[in-house]
Amino acid sequence: MSHLVNFINALFNPVTYFFFSLTGFAAMIYFREKWTEPKFALKTLAGVVVAMGLSMFNDHFREISTKPDNVPIFIMVFSVGFFTWLSFRLAVVNDRRLAQGQPPVEKETSDKKAYVWPDLVYIEFIATIVGGVALLIWSLCLHAPLEEAATPAWTPNPSKAPWYFLGLQEMLVYYDPWLAGVVFPTLIIVGLMAIPYIDKNPKGSGYYTFNERKFAIVPFLFGFLILWVTLIFLGTFLRGPGWNFFGPFEEWDPHKVLVLNNVNLSEYFWVKWLGFLGIGLPKNILIRELPGFAVLAVYFIALPPLITKKIPLMMGLLDKLGIVRYGVLMNLILLMAALPIKMLLRWAFNLKYIVGIPEFFFNI
Amino acid sequence: MADFKDERVYDGPTLTRWFLWSSLALLVCVGIMAYKDYHRSWKEYQRKFMTLDRIHAKLQAREFRANFDVAQYKQLKADLKEANLELKSHQNQISQLESKRDKLDAQIFKVKSNYQMVKANVDADKYSYSEGVKNGNDDKAFKKKLDGEIDEAASLNQRLFEMNQDQDKAVKDLTDIYAKRDEVQGKIKKMTADYETLKKKIGSLSFDFLFYFRNAMLLDFMSPTLEIQQVVLKNLPEDIYFTKTMRVDRCMSCHLGIDKKGYDEEHYPGIPKVFRSHPHLDLFLSATSPHPMEKIGCTICHGGMGQALSFNTAAHVPNDEEEAKQWKRKYGWEEPEAVQSIMLPLKYTEGSCLKCHGIQQHVNFAPKLNRGRELMATRGCVGCHKVKNMDQLTKAGPALLRVRGKLKKDFVLKWVWSPKSFNPAARMPSFFQQSNNDSSNPEAFAKTKAELHALVDYIYDDRSGDYSPNLAPGRGSVAAGKKLFHDVGCLACHGIDDVTSIHSDFAPDLSGTGSKLSAAFVYSWIKNPQHFNPDTRMPSLRLSDQEASDITAYLMSKRNKDFEEAQAPDFDPAVRDQLILDHLTPKLGVEGAKATLATMDEKGRQMFLGERTLNRYGCFGCHMIRGFEDAQRIGTELSTWGSKRVTQLDFGFTDPKDISHTHEGFVNAKLQNPRQFDKDKVVSFFDRLKMPNFYLNDADREAIVTAVLGLTNTYVPDEMTAGIHGNGPLLEKGKRVIEDFNCRGCHLIEAKDKSIDAMLSQGQGGRILQMFKNESVDYSMGPPNLNTEGAKLQVDWFHDFLMGPHPIRPWLHIRMPSFHWTDEKISAVISYFNYKDDQVFPFKSAETTHLTGEDLAQAKALFNDSKCSKCHIIGNKVPPDLSSAAPDLLNVHKRLKPDWVVEWLKDPNAIMPDTRMTNFWPDGVPSFPKYFHGDSLEQREALRDYLFMMGRDTTPSEEGSVGGTKAKKN
């Protein structure tokens, strides 16, 4: 039993966790025909529920998962799961029909009308009541998880952001606050706002489809599911005291010690790779960080033209969207990809900063 | 319409059904919410308390009825009937008087209103007239009218007066007629008054309609009977870091009987804990106690969340596992989390006294805390750990000076290696052979042996100096020595395995002395401790040569053969050299360390490692060692340890099931086995835990846990801090000396109105008194109670006595020791006693009246009649029975303050409840009323004056004439 527990704990280290979420995501896209079958989905749900029920026998898991603070996370996990399944289910059904030359399901009701009064107003009102009932039951069953008075002399350990910001907090592990706390969140909002202007694909309007909107759906879901939802899950259940990583069945020991030594790219370049020259780190900051700037230049300037030429899904995109749209899109996607890339670099090479100029608080 | 229906996506009736069910669900939820908000556990407690009170009142009523004197009641009823019958015969007169009274009532009302009207006119006209005169308009006619009005008012007033008189007379006549009946009625009322009160109480405690109405849901905002009870404590604010808020304690919303007397097992058998009275209402909560509820509240002492109103949110903490289980079952108790302050388990509550009384050396009626603090001082906790208010204490162990002249090296080696093997009661803790460096860790074990030898060599080096005893004992008797040791007072500080009735651990246990010291040393030491160590606290008991020889013989007979025969551990020089290298390498590097080692000779190596080891273990915390006077304490500061977060404590890899991961669990575990948090840890020899093992018993450990848990950073404003106001600091200075020299080992101090037994039962008495109690020896053969000592002793005499004590009751076996106190210490003690008793200090005369003539004659007669000399020594006249003897009265004038003597005579038992002194004025009634017109005060003052004259030798000669010393000589 303890072997199994240890195995699962080990499985939930950040690398495998991220690896599994990536492969899971790919599998979700690839095997969509299979898992959207209601029977399969119900079996999966039953499996998850049983696994969770069994996990409750573990003291540490129970302690973390039954905290009133973490109830929203469970609601989120199950509701995100359900709605993802639902949208895929509807999309898969429609795709099948479209492939056979039939119109989408939505076509059948498209002649009918939904009126603002009574339909919309009524439904919204009912939704309000149902939401109120749900909140009341929630607050009746669980006390508000209040903590002791705040003190400047003592930060709670672990000190966690509100659950919906845990994805942002996770980013802070890999990027400096000015990036993870200011630039990225801003770009997320700007990027979401930009979607209608970038997306010129007229298909999929008014009905669910995956095949006709692959390029729109995959990056969006990657950003939402992998870089937001799973990071919230990770931040809630796997990040413990000292912001250290803990397996789901591991005791949150505030005295746990981990290796957290990280190295800058400049140090790799000048000391490790060019070490045989015996020059060491250049005194001049700009020369020192030259490799980092070069990497960034390649990433943001050389990559976009290359992508449109070499990657199958992107081929011809430049022509379709025009240079401006394509440039904006590429920048957004590359910025989004920067997070998992940095994570991988951190885990694989203990890379601290690509460009590290702590003298001016400019670290990337 | 049909078309409209067809083209709609949504179905109207379905939506309506959705609406119906969801709104019904909302209604139910709102109902549940309102009920949950209304239904609170504290209300349940208040209802239960009402029931409890009601049942109790009913029982009382039943008891009242059972004890009721029915015969007397019937007789009174018969009397009442008779009186009523008699009244009937006066019926005419009564009705006349009543009608007269009532008529007058009406008339008086009429005249009175008339009078008030006229009076108002007079006042207004007076003003108008005067104003007219001021403006030069003297209206004669108006003046005449005014005068007329004044006359009218006067006559009306006169009539009113007469009518009132008439009415009063009528009423008085009526009262006279009713007098007899009223008297009987009054008696009946008096007889049943308690019962009526009870009935009213039962009525007010009943669950009637009004109760349910006032406390009904949604109506209870008006005037509910079930209410939250709270005290708001402005003077003890809660520090929530960014600001301070008023502390609000609502504990009494459920603990309803806490501040009221009588809610205990005796009055309410089986009363639930929650409703019980506070066990020390004389000290806490009651309005007359020093800690009234309105000022102190609950949480400042007990901790916990004062504003919370449910069992779990109040952060209750159980005393032990057993209680925790019980609570889980009964209240669904959970370990408090994320709260500002959890409750202290009840057994550690005394620790909280430190929040306000921290500066005081001794907190009255907190025996566990005092014991804990005494242990922290005498066992040397404060030698390694800084503790606020305890950082200036005398070092716990003996100074390591001139050790060569006192102890054999072999002894010291074995002693330091394992103090307990020499003497199970040894206070020196064990640094070696502990769980992280014993023989199960061969490497560490070998290293500690090398450290031991280096340490002892270092101490035995020149810095310790030489010594040889200056005196030699004569032939002593072990038996006589044993008796002396028991009787003269050694046991107040020292323990020894021969004596089981008391074991004091203020000073070292002396079992095994024969294996440790030479007879010459013991003899020289007890004759004059300062010869060996001028700074020692050990006093001299003024032993004669023979007495000292006897005690020496006795102590030398106490030997530990096993220890003598045991071998001191030896060490491996290679391990020692490796240790030296380990010390040197971090600074010098491997080669440098080796080179340095090579330059050291054998002695140099021992000295180097000795010094390092001494620093490592912090020996200087407890022992004065030359060269280490200013060394810093090596342990963690404990001043606010109780406020540390649990997560800041390193429990190592211990299982919470074995060691509770709480504050008390930590201290307890640390004292039980200080090294156990090294278990399963990979840690280098130098980084291992070093705290030594004190091998404390459970009670002592609990006492220390209490004292340590009380060390918090709770904010207490100056006005609420004890010992810093008025003479507080001066008192503390004296108390410091009193604690340092264990005065409480023999004397009762601050034992106002309390008998020795009462003090002992509260853990307040000294060890010698405890021994007297255990051995059933008369307390009067023991050391005196020092209550009111400041008011009692003349300052000069007090000073002389402390400089060189001389026996006041020479027949006692126990002796007041001669302390070698500095002037500063003596002054501190004397001012402590004087300020404690609110004395004029330092200058106070001892003048008394010089009696003459008749006064003197009466005083002398009173003195003789009181038979003072039956017990008291008077100069050379010693009473035949010394077992009931009392101090010499000829010394009174030098020793006692005149005011105190009068107070003492008034009621000796009030000052010393265990005294044998007779009270000649029991309850203020003189036993010899013929003197001084039976005036008690005058008698006592005269007696006092007589005593003072007697001592000054100004007593009258046999003929009754007064003659001073001078007069006699002349």
C-alpha cells in the first residue's frame, strides 16, 4: 500500500505532472471520438469518483481536500470536465453529420425563436434563483474559512493567492513579478480581446464543431486547460509549505528540504560551455547577457516566418491572415508557449533566467 | 397564438415548473438559514442553566417547607384572626377616621392647588414690581395688591399645615388601631419571606408563554431573556498587529455560574462542568477579588477566542488525550486552527500569570508556576536560555574556582560523565550518554569521551587555583550529626536520602558526600563557607566545633561505594586529535589544521579541545568560570516562546502520534529526552542537539512547561502590569533576595489571614513547615510566620538581626542562618517588608507613653492578671515549661513597633493563625473589664506602654512608685 502511495506521490512531481497533462491534452484531441461516448464518459467519471473516494482514506489527502477553501476547486474540476466533455460531444456529433453531408443538429431548431420575454428573462431569473439556492446550501454546510488576524511579522505558510489566481502564482515560480504579474496577465486579457479580430474563419457559427475550427480550439483549450485550470489544481493540491511540491498523499512538512539551485543562461554559456577559454563571466552586462538576447531574438523574430513555412497546421496561414494579423497571432502564441518552455527548461536544466540582469530588475 | 407557440424554442409550462421548484427550494433554504442563525448552542446552555436553577430553587422550596415551623405559623394565623375580630369591634371608629382622612385628602388637594396658584402670582408680581421700581415707576397700588397676595399665600399655607396635621393624626390613630394586626402580619411575612422570594425565582425561571414569546425567532430582537453575556476590557486590549482593539470576552454566555458562588458539587450534585463556579472566586472574577471579571475577563489568563460563542470556535484545548476523546464524542471537538489564540490546557493556566506578573519573582497562589520558575533558576535553564525578567539570576551551579582543592579529578570525570550515577537526586544534568551520543553511536560516543577528558583537564588547569581547608574536624558522632542535620535547618535547602519526610532541591542533595569531599573540606565549609568561596550563597548556622564535627562525621558517612569503585571512562587520543582537526578545518583548511595540530603538545591539545567543548556545551551558563564571565548564552531565547508558531518548532522526524506536535508537546518532549528530535536525522557530531537531560519527574516537568508556555508576547499595558507601580520595584528587589536565599524554605511570607495548613494545602508553605507537618511536629517549634514583619520590627533591630542573627527563642532547634549579605541586600529585604506593610520607612520612632500613677498601677495589675510571665521569658525569669515558652518581654521595646504590639494584642490569630499567644480580648470583649473602664483599646495601649517601660528599665519598684534607671541609681 505504502508503495502505491509513494508511487503516486512520485508521479505527481512537476515534470511528470506537466508531462501527463500535455499528453492527456493531446490524447483528448486525438481520441475525441472515443471519449465523448456517454458510456465511456460515465465510466471515467465513476473511476475518478472511486479513486477520490479511496484517496480520502489517506489522512493528508483528506486534510487538504476537505478544507472549505478547496471546495471551489472540486466544483471547478468537475464542471470544467463536464462542459469540456459536453462541447466535444456536441462537436463530434456535428462533425459526423457534416462528414455525411447532413446539416448540424442545431439546424433543426434554427427556425424557432427564443424571445427576450418571456424566454430569456424567465430563464435568467430561474438561473438566479438556482444559483442563490446553491450558494445558500454551500454556506449552510460549510463555515467561511476565515483565518487569524494578519500580521506583518508572519506570513502564512504556504501563502496562497485566491484559487482563481493560482495559475498566475504558479507563473511567478518561473518568471519575475514584472512578467508573470504584469505583462502576462495584461497580454492574456489583450489576447482574449484580440481573438475576434484575428479569427477570420466564418465556420462554426451557431453550431458546435471541432474539425472546422481546429486552429481556434486547440490553442485556446491549451491556454485554458493546461496553463490555467491544471495550474490551479496544481497550486491547490500539490503546492505546500515553502511553495514546495508535495504529492497528493504526502504530509505537508514545513521543514521539507528540496534542491532549488538554479543557473542563468549566461552562466551556462560563458562558464560551462566556453569554460575552456577561461574567460569567465564578462563584466559588461550587455555582453554577458548577449546569448539570452540572441535566444529571444530567434524566438520572436526568426520563428514566425519559419513556422508558417514548416509546420503543417500553420502553412499558408500568413497568406490567409495577412502580415499584421499573423504577426499579432504569432506573438501571442509564442508568449503563451513561453511559459511551458520555461517550465521545461527549469526542470530539465535548472535554468533560472534566459536574460538575467538583476542590477536593473530585468530578468526573463 | 398557435403559431407563436410552435416557433418558440422553450416550453412555457416547463419553465414555470422550474420556477416553482427552484423558488420553493429557495424558500426552504432561507427558512433553514434563519433557523440556523437563530438556533445557537449558547442559548441551549442558557436554557439548561435556567432548568438547573429552577430545579435547585424548587428543591430549596421543598426543603423550606420541610423545615417550616407549622405550629408557629398556625399560631400566627390564629393571632391574626383574633386581631381581625378585635378590629371589628372598633368598626365605627375606623370608618370615621377613614372618612376623615379621605375628606382631608380632597381638601388638601384643593387648598394646595390654590396655594400654588397664589404663590406663582406672588413671584411674578414681585418681579414686575421690582422691575418697575428699577425703571423709576413705583406703583403704589400694585404694591398694595402684592402685599394682599402675600398675606393670602401665608394664610393658605397655614391652613394647609393645619389640615396636614389633622390628617396625620387621623392616620396615626388608624395605625394604632391596626397595630396589633400589622405586627402579626409582619411576623407572618418575615417567616415566609424566603419562600416568597423562591417562588418568585421559580416563576421567573419557568418556560411560560412570555418566555417563548420573548425568545421567539424573529421576535427576539425586542427584549429576549436569552442574551449573549460579555465583558468589554478596555485595559487589556487585543493586539491585532496593525491596531489594538478592546478585548471582548463572552465566555460567560455559556459558563453562566462562573462568577457566582455556590455552583459546585456541594450545592448542585452532578452539575455539568460548564456551569460550575470558578474554583478560586476569592482570587478571580468576584467583584471583591483582585481580578474582577469586569477588569480581567477570561481570555487573558485562559487564552482562547473570547468573542466566540461555540465550543469549537472558542478554541477549547483539552488537558489530555482522555479529555480530547471525551470532547470529540460530546461536542465534535476539533483541534483549533487558524485562530489568534488557542486556550491553554487547564493544567498550564498558571503560566498566564506571567503576562501581568512576569516582573514579580514570586506569584502568590501559583505554586506550579513558582515551582517551574524556581526550577528554571536552580536547574540552570536560564543559564543557556535567555528569559525575560530572569536574566540577572545567580548562576545555578557552583563556581568552578579552586576545584583542585575541593575534588579529585577522578571524581569529576565520573561525575560529569554521569551525575545521576553518583546521586540520583543530582541537579547537574547529563550531557553524555544520551540518545544521540551514547554507546549505540560508537563514533559520537568515542568523541564525547575525548571531550569529557579535555573539559575536565581544562577546568583543572591553573585557572581554577588551589585551595586547602583551613580547619580540621574533631571527633564527631554520626548519630548526633544526623539529628543536628535534621533539626538545625539544613533540610530547608538540601536534600539527603536519609530523610523521607521532605526533599528540598534548592541546594545540592548531600547523599554521597563522603565519596566526594574530604572531611576537612566539609568541616571548614560548614564552619565558614565564605572561606572557600566568598560569593557563595551558603550561610553559616553558627555551629559549635562539636556540632560541626558531628555533622561532618554524619555527611562523611554518606558514601556511594558503587560510584567509588566505578572506572572513569578513558579516551582515545586519536579521536581527540580528529576532533581538534574538525574544529580547526573550517577556518584553516585541512592542511592548515593539520599543521596547527602538529604545533600543539599533549597539554595544548587538551586545553584547546577543553575550551572548545566548554563553549560548545555552555558550561559557563551555570558555573562561574574565570575567563567566561561575559560569554553569551548558547540556547534559544525563550522570552516569547509561547507565542511562537508551532511550525517554527523542529519536531524532527518524530511521529505526531508519539509526540503531540503542540507547544506543550514540544517542551514536554524536550525535557523528557532533549535529544530525541535528532532521531532518524542525518546530522554531524557538532550539529547534534546539545541540551542536557535533567531527568525531571512528571510534576516538575509539568511545572516547567507551565512556566515556559506562559512566556508570550501578549500586549499588556503598563497600568495592568503588576509590580511596577508605587513601591513595586522596591518590593521586587527585596523579593529577589528572598528567592535567591530561599527564605521561603523556612518562613511563611505574605500569608495574610491564612493558617500554615491552609498555606501548605495551596502549595505556599516552605519546605521546613511541610516537614513539620509530615512529621507531626508542633508548628510553634518551627520558624516564624513573617506576616506583618515590616509593621512588627523596628528597622534598627531588623538590620542588626540580619547582620548577625541571635536567637529570640533559644529553645528551638532550628536556627536562623547567618547570611553574609551586603548592605544592599539587607536594605532590599528590610524595605521589602516595610513597604509591603505600608510602613513609614525608614524613619519611625518607637516612642510610647510614660505611664504614671493610677494608669501605671492598673497596667501593672493587668499585666499580672494576664499572667504573661507564665509563658514569656522576662529577663532572667524563665518559665518552667520551655515547650510552651514565648520570647523575652524585656526585648520588646528594642524589637517591636509600638503600633504593632497593640494590633497584635487585639487578635494574635489574625496576624498569625497558628500562634499560641492568648487573645485576651476575644471579639473585642476585655477579659479583665475592671481596668481602664473596660476600654479594650486603652487596656492594650497601657499594656504595651508598660512592656516598653519594663524593657527600658523604667518600671516601678515593688511599692508602685515610678523610677527610671537614673532614679534608682540615685
